[in-house]
Amino acid sequence: MAFWGMILCMSDYPRTLLEFQKLFPDEAACAIHLERIRWPEGFKCPYCGQVGDPYRIQARPRVLECRQCLRQISLTAGTVMHQTRQPLPIWFWAAYLVTTQTPGMSALQFQRQLGIRRYETAFQMIHKLRTAMVRPERDRIGAKWPVEVDETYVGGATQGEGRGRHHKTLVIGIVEVLPRKKALGPDPNLPSGQRPQHRGGHSSGFIAGRLRLQIIPNRKQETLESVVLADVQMGAEVRTDGWTGYDNLNKLGYRHTAVPVRGDQAKTDQHLPMIHIVFGNLDAWLLGTHHGVSPKHLQGYLNEFVFRFNRRFWPMVAFDSVLKIATRVESLTK
């Protein structure tokens, strides 16, 4: 009973670095929390199915032993931390800093602050955690509120390859637009920290809700439709610009509103304000915190941005969320 009494309640989540250090001071404390996340109803042996308290090896806190079949089970097996050589407190610090810091944290900052010897190790750890920032069974958005959909190019300008040439990556964004009175507090992701500074149809009475960002190969109709179908609840109100790739959304079962903006900033601010605020914050974050990213790893950074954006009102809960997903998802990063 004492062990399971260590389950964190909402009010117990660490709100400062000192509180975090006190909760997770060593390998044993982190292992206990990881065990609780993996088996919230109590340990169940993955080999023989035995339910009950396992043997805990004091010298190896991250290894449990089943009392019935005597098989040993690693707490990190089958997770993004699989076969890691890094201590669990380092992983916990990584999860905490990446999820709770508003601007996130670069691998270089992480390496310096936690004394990791190699930059590549710090980068791989954070990038593996980004794998755990997409909930496998996440639901589609737009069931209650309208969504804005648009595309943008992400990346820096190309030097010395001629006018109009670039190596930017095309990204589609989908964001809910909900009344401000439904928000849980001031939105730290809007320019003022409080409300959007634009005039027009949505005005300051609305706020960005849940977000999706995904790399796409092109702006063809079949590409755009597949993303909308995967991420937006059927029957939702979908707002786009006048691009022909969205022309078939009404036939697919959505309430589609299209307004040709043709580069007119006033029309953009009026019809698609929230998604462009998101795009602006994304660009600022990629350049400010990470000084640009490669197309190869961009989706991982998009996952991180979306994860933190969607949990911006609960930053401390986000830390536990990423650990829960991390125990269910094996990293694809090599």
C-alpha cells in the first residue's frame, strides 16, 4: 500500500525545479514512478500474467522480478528508453524540461545543463521523447468547434541557388477556434500572452484550441483531403483559403467555408487568424530556440510544438503525459 500511495495527484505535480528534484532525487524514486505509470493497477508479469507485488532488486532499481516465474523485467523495455545507458533521473529531467519550459529546450542547452558528455546523446534523448509526444489513439479535432486549415513553408532561405529556389518543407496546420470564455486561462502562445492582436471576424473573443501539424509532400487535393479526414471530425466546420485542393470537403461531409485571400493580409487576419498566429509562433520557436532544423527531423519538432501547445494550460501534467506515452511507444529513432 505504501508503494502505490506514491501515485501523484494533480496537486502533487512539481511546479518548480526544487520540487522536481525533491520528488525524483535518484534512480530508485524514478523507477517507482515509472513502475506506477506502466502498471497503474498494480504489477502484472508480461510473461506469466501473475498479478502482485514483484521482487525489487535494490542494486538495479529499473529491473523487477516476477515472484511466480522469476523472470526479470526491465522498466524501460519496449519504451523510448529501451536499452538506455543514461540514468533514469536524466530522462526525467529531459521530459520535465522539454515539456514545461514555454520555449522548449535545445539539445545543446540540455547537454550543458545536465552535463551530458556528447551532444549526439542529448539530441537522441530529446528526439526519442518527441516520439512520445503523439498519443497513438488521439482523437480527431473539430467535434465542437470550427477548425482553420492552411499550409506554410518551414525552413530558411537558400543562398546562391538562384531566385525562387529553396529547400523549405511544406507543412499543413489545423487548429480549433473556440470562444475565449471556454479557455482555461490566458494563452501564452498568443503574441501578447493574453489575446490575439488582430481585427476581423474572429476578433479577441476567440482563442486557439487543439492543434495538428504535419509535413506534406505537396498541395494536391488527395494529399490535403487525407490529412483533414485523419485529423478532423466528420461534420465539422472547416475554414480554408480558396485553394482548389479543398474544393471537395463539402462532398466528404464537412461544412466547408472557403475565402480566397490571395495574399491579402487583412482577409487572412479576418478569415484564418488563429492558424497564422500558430505558424508565426512555430517559425519563431524553430529559429529562436533551435536556430532552424533539418527536414529529416522536422516532424519530430512539430510533434513537440503541438504537444506543448495543446497542453499549455497544464504544463506540469504534460511532464507525466509524455512519460505515460513513452512507456507505450518504442522509439523509431536510430
